[in-house]
Amino acid sequence: MQNSKKIIFSTLAVAMLISGVASEANAKTSKYLSNISGIVVSVSNDSFSLKTKKTTYTVKVDSNTNLLSKTGKTIKITDIRSNDTVKAIGEIFGKTMSAAKVRYNS
């Protein structure tokens, strides 16, 4: 019985260690979608800067990005202005997001 407990504990410890390493790696090279929301600081032809409570992200958009108004209608990046409230969903790499979807809330 003691050996069984040691084996289970050891297995759990290794699993937790591997999980922690994987989570840290994903923070830098995410393959998962993340949500960020905040205030637009500036806008260019293919990206905008979004200030959240903790940091400012560069949100990159392309022809595959779904840009929506607050009513759900398709918009263009030129419809987004500084000081607008925006929610973006996509992959984050450092402080840059490749957006899959952007929802304009202002």
C-alpha cells in the first residue's frame, strides 16, 4: 500500500511539473485563443494598439480576421478609432496578437 501511494504521488508530481513547463511555454508561443479587451490607442492599416488594464498589445488583423460592430455587422479596420472600446480574440505571442475576431464595442 505504501508503494502504491509513493508511485501515485510521484506520477502526480511529474505530471504537475510537465504541466507547469508547458503552461510557461504557451505564454510565449500560444497555440490557443485568448481574449483581450481595452481601449484603442492607435490604428494603422493592418493593426491597432490596445491598452488593457495590465499592458498594451499590438493587435494584427488580416483578411481572415472577423471585424464586427457591436450589433454584429462586418466593419473595416478604418471604422475603429482611438479611444474606442474593443474586444479581440486570437493567438498572443508576447505582446502581439494575431486576431481571429475583433468586436467593436463603442
